[in-house]
Amino acid sequence: MKLPRLRVPDPRTPGFREEANRQAMKLRDAPEEREALDFIEAAFKPADHPE
């Protein structure tokens, strides 16, 4: 079995912060982003933690 390789950008490179901000602004208020965040919150919510 071959392990997958993931490319992770180096946050110290020039332009990283600007590109991260650009991508974040593009996703802001996008319905797909809200759906993804809701899924993540539901998946990681402890079962014994009341809302």
C-alpha cells in the first residue's frame, strides 16, 4: 500500500499570509463553507456536552 503525500505550504514564504487571507475572504459567507463548518462542529462535539 502506498501512502498518500500531501503538500503543505510553508507559512514563512513570502506572500503566504496574503494568499491565505485572499482564500479566506473568498469563502466568507459562502453556503458551502457554513455547511462544512457545521459538519465539523457536529463531528467533534462531545456526546456528553450539552449545548
